[in-house]
Amino acid sequence: LSSLKKFDEIKKANQAAAKKLVEDQLSSSSEDDDEDAEVKQGKILDKTFTIYTSQTDGDASELERTRQYMNEAFQSGAMTCLICIASVKRNQAVWSCCGCFCIFHLVCIQKWAKDSLFLVSSPLTDDDFGKKDYPWPCPKCRFEYKRSETPSRYYCYCGKVENPTVDPWLVPHSCGQICEREFKPSCGHKCLLLCHPGPCPPCPKMVTTTCHCKKAKPVPRRCSAKAWSCHLPCGRTLLCGQHTCENSCHAGDCQPCPRVSKQPCICGRQTAERLCASPQWQCDQVCGKRLPCGNHTCEQVCHAGPCGDCPRSGKRSCPCGKTKFTLPCTEDVPTCGDSCDKVLECGIHKCSQRCHRGPCEICRQEVEKQCRCGKHTKRMPCHKPYLCETKCTKTRDCQKHQCRRKCCSGNCPPCDQVCGRTLGCRNHKCPSGCHRGSCNPCPETVDVKCNCGKTVMKVPCGRERTIRPPKCKQLCSRPPACHHSTQEKHYCHFGQCPPCRQPCQKTLACGHLCPVSCHDRALVKQTGLHQSAGPWEQPAGPAFIQTALPCPPCEVPIPVECLGQHEVSPLPCHSANPYSCKRFCGRLLDCQNHTCMKECHHVTKLSSSADGKKVGPECSQCEEECTKPRPPGCPHRCVLPCHPGDCPSCLQMLKIKCHCKLSVLYVECLKLTCADLKEKELLVSCKNQCPKELPCGHRCKEICHSGSCPLNCNQKVKLRCLCKRLKKEIQCSKIQEGQVSLECDALCKEMKRKASEIKEAEAKAAIEEEKRRQQAELEAFENRLKGRRKNKRRKDEVEVEQSSWQKYKNLIMLPVFGVAVVMV
């Protein structure tokens, strides 16, 4: 079971791979996808260049170099890492060189920098290993970077965002923000493009600047082309100090004066015609002036200024330098007779001769010398070097070959053999000297051509086997394989041409032309041709053959009327026959109220019928009751079957309730439906008093009526003042309208005043009583604190005298309350 399961998985995988291969090989064309990709790429480029072109009024002529780098970033296989010779994908971490703007995989450039630093700072070739900061070069342009500049993280092109996200609507490896890198050469402005590969374009800003010679007025110009010439004569004084510059306005320093003039030499003895640019020159004559000593002459060649003192004046030393003599300049310094003792060329021994003039002899002392490799010793003259015949067996820095140099000191020279290893391209061998580590990328390039050979793309050597051929914009020149005289225009491609998409245009039996696409070479899938003998036999994928298919039925629309003459619809030519539209017939029946409800059908036209929409014998007969609308208010149906014309008058009695809903009335339907509003009001009234209550609470006095009751209530009610002492009878309607009010008189006010005074007196008495109680509690508390010291202190008893109000309060209040009760 496990083997069968595994076999089924492999079978499905193989079938899927075969299907994908067939679809890729037999697909019509990839031009649509390519066009969509080009449209998308164009939108991304326009978005990237928008800020720049807005500064240049749409001029994008300076962006060609940057556009080339961005097109390579989008083109499949064009962006290749020169170290591993593999394509650089969107989701891979990369690093870009700031010199040549070439893009490498981050892992590859880190390995490259590590290997380069190791080879340069190897201890076999340098004694200062680890002490110097050796640089490492770019694999393409050899621009040198410091050890500290070795990339360790993945950044976008402008260096703002670490690990930029993969966005299909941005340039690969871009963060989508404004670049803002300084222009080179620096002008104080920053790049306005979105984060992009390659160099930044020239600065598009407008600045006001003058010409090189500063004579013309300042004019606004592009910052990248702010240096300009007014083409007027420069006029600046040249270095000769005699002439002015005659060249047109130019940048930098003026050229040397081109004129010729007579210039004296430095000593002034001779005069010659020379360029003004080099006025100082020396003649070949010796000065010959008498020196201050009077015995010798100056031996210097043409010079300026005084000749100086005699070189033989003052104290002079003997040849060995041990003794100094003061002699006239006419006498030579004698030897001192002591030993020379100057260090010889060997740097070890000294000269044993007596003080002498001229150079010392070579060192002839015999010493025991050790050879350069340190394996042998021998006595021989000091000035002769000693080299033994022993060959060095150490491995050179390439770690492959032996040194084999005689008497090697241990610091073996670099290997002088050619590397010869096959490069990553598998086409060439490494021409460099034998070395350690990986070889440099192959410097050769290979042309990859399209099918017609007119479009060529240069790729690194070794990539021609895996890279897709370039897109050729030339039209395919192959002859058509169908019945058309010319094939549909499409671009150059490999493999078979895509199926013809032109209309067939063959004449069909009905006389119309075939409108479908050409089907002379249609792909037909054949299945079930071969049955597998068992699970060990791998079934073949679906087979596709190219064959000519017959033209399909004619689909030209022809107007056809339905059976019931309701509509005219366009039908395909091959099925253009009368049909039923599935609607109702809709013809008006004899009752003149209903229509035929049969599905759209054929109707025989009668000779006496001039109208084409009259019913025929095939239509249905009306069997419905009369459904015509009755007069307003009549609930009864018409007693006749469905008929033409008006219905007869209704003579039935209606049972209705009056306006007040208390009595039941019987009225003829005809009278009620034909009466106007006033007559209908009288017919429905029961002639009794209305039982409804008014908002004031009294019953309505009107006869049974419709609508709301009138609000003018005439019933009398009692009205009292605020203190309820006075009262008066008034009509209810006036009280509801707020026209009458009963105010309190003077006696009411006097009673209110006395009652308020009594309340105030009671409140004050309560406050005084509370104060006395609190004072008594305070004294009791103080007595408890002081103890039983009654003999030592004097008690001052204060008798509280009652006020007059407290004494006669009861005598005053009882009569007042009695009078109030009587008045109420």
C-alpha cells in the first residue's frame, strides 16, 4: 500500500509537470503577458520619474542612463551577480557598488570581501598581518573599500530602509521613498527620484548664475548646467603681467600666454626670444665672478643673486673627519695620519687604512657566514654573499605549488604559474596567477540573440544557457500556414507561430461569411487512445494535434416575429423560424375587459377583421365575473357576468352606525353613494345629543355630528382665590381661555402676614432653646473636668430671665388660631 501510494504521488507529479510543459509549448503567445508587464513597468517608471520631470517640465532626456539601469532591474536575467553568475531576484538581499552601480548578492559580496582581505593580508606575504587596514576591491570596477565598509545588512538603493519589503508596484529592492542622495559633484541639492538603481541624474533645479568671466548678467539655468560661457573675450591679465587673455569666456584658469618676447636669462648676460609663459631661463655659461677670497671664481651656472663665500674658507676637516685645520683657501687639507675607521659597505667592519682621500676599499675580512635559508655556514670574505644549493620545499601562497627557490629565506615570492581552473561560465579558464580561493568572474560577455537575430543582448559569459532570449520588436516574417494571404502581425519568437486570430471569412451555405477566428490549424486534445497495461506503465500525457475544424453554424442575427406578433427578436441564421415568446397572448376578448391568457400562439386572421390584434378562434373565452369598479362607498358586487358597458345601479340596503357610534341605521346604497357631503352628514346622524366629553370634562350639548366637538362650553363653575377664602361662579369656556382670575383681597394678605410672623417667632424660640441646651451641656462637661473643687472656686449663678414673648406666648396664639379657623 505504501509503495502504491508513493507511486500515485509520483504519477500525479509527473502528469502535472507534463501538462505544464505542454501548455508552455503550445500556448498561443506570451505577447499579451509581455504587453501587460511592459504597461506595468511603464507605470512604475513614470511614478519613479514624476517628481523629477515635474521640475523639468516633462523633459526626461537626462534620465536615459538611470532608465537603462531600471529596465535591467525589471528584465528577467539581465541583472546578474558577477560572483556566482546567477540571476538576482526580487526577494534576495543585494548590495550595490557606489562606483559602477553593479548589483551583487549580499552573501556573495561578503564572501568576496573576506577572501580578498585574507589574500592581501596573508602572513606568508606580509609581516604586518592584522596591523594594517587593507582594502578590498569591487569585482567589476575595482573600486576599493575599507575593511569597515564590508556590507553586513541589506538596505535599499538609497540606504534609508533596512530589509525593504517586496512590492510588485515598485522597482526591485527599492523602498519607494524619495532618494535624497547628494548629487555628484555636490551642488547642495538632493536627488528627486524615488529610490532607484544606478547613478542619480543631473540636478534639475533652477538657479541664477553668471558666466565664467562674470561679465554677463545672471540668468536662470539648470543647476547641472549652471556653468556657461557668454562667448565674449575673457580679458583677464595673464601670468606674464603684460598681456590679457584673448580666448572666449571659459572655465578655470587662463591658458599660458602664447606670445613670444625677448626675455633675459637669470644672470642677465644673454637675451633670447621666448614664450611669455616661461620668462625665467638659464643660459649655459658659468658665472665666473671673483669670490670674496680673491683667489677663486664662482663655478655655478647662470644664477641670480650674490655668489656667496668661498667654499674653501673657514675650518676644514681631513678626509676621515677626525682633525680640523684652519688654512688659506689656496692650500689643500692634508691627511691626519690616523686610521680611517669609516664603516664599510658591509655595515659591520671599519676601514683599517690610514686617513685617505677617495672611497674606502671593499671589506676583505673572512667571517663565518650563514646562508639565507639558515641551513649551512661557511667562512668566506665579508663582501661576498653566501647562497647554498638547497631548494625551498615550502608551499607558496597559492597552497598548491612548492617554492623550489635556492636558499630561500622563508618569505617565498608569489606563485608565478597560471591558475588555469575552469571559471563559473564553464567556457574559459582563469588567466590569473595561481591563487587561493575562488577565481574572479569571467570578464567575457556573450551575445544572446532572438530568433531573427536582429535583437542582441549582452550577458556575462555562462548565462547564455539559462537566460531567456531578448524580446524582439521586429515583426515575424514567416509565411502564414492557413488559407489567409497574410498572417496576423506579431513579434519575432521561437517555435511555432501562434494560431491565426483573423476572421475565417469563408462563405457559408446561407450566404453569410464565417465570423469566428481562423480554425485551419486548431489544437485538438486526444484522450483515451492508449490504455495502460498496469501501474508500472507510465501513462502518456494528453496528445494535441493540429487539424482543420469545420465552420460553426451561422450566428448572424436575423429579425424574426413571434407567433403572437408581440416582438421581433434577432435569431441566429441557422435557427431563424417562427417561435413562441412565452408571453400571454394579450388580445382583447369580446367582453372588452379581459385579454387572452394563453401562451403566445398562432391566430387565424379572419377576412372580416381589419385589425391584426383581434381575437381569433384559437383564443380563450372569458368566464370571469364582472370586476368593474363600483361607485365610491358601494360594497356590493355587480350581479351580471363580465360584460361590456356600465354596471346597473345598486338597490340594496346598507347597515351603518351613526356618528356617535351608538345607534344602527338602515340606508339605501344608492342614496348614500349619490349624496353630497351635507346630505351624507344628515343621513348618518341619529338626531340624539352627542355623548362625547369636552376637554373640560363636561358633555357636548350638540346633536349627533361628525368630527370633533366644539370647545365653547357654557356650563358655569366655581372659581376660588389662591388662599381658598374667596369664590365666584363663571362660564367654563372663559376659565379655559384664561380670561378671568380671582385675586386675594387685603384681609387675605393680612392673615398671610400674621401666619408668617408666628412661624418666624417659633423658629427664633427653637434656636434660643437649642443654645441654652448646648450651654448646659458645656457647663456639665466642664464640671466633670474640674472635679470636686467647690470650696476653692466661686460659683456665679446666673439666673436666665424669660422674655415677654415666652411668658405670654400661649395667651396670644390661641385667639389668633381661633380666628383663622373660623375664616377658613
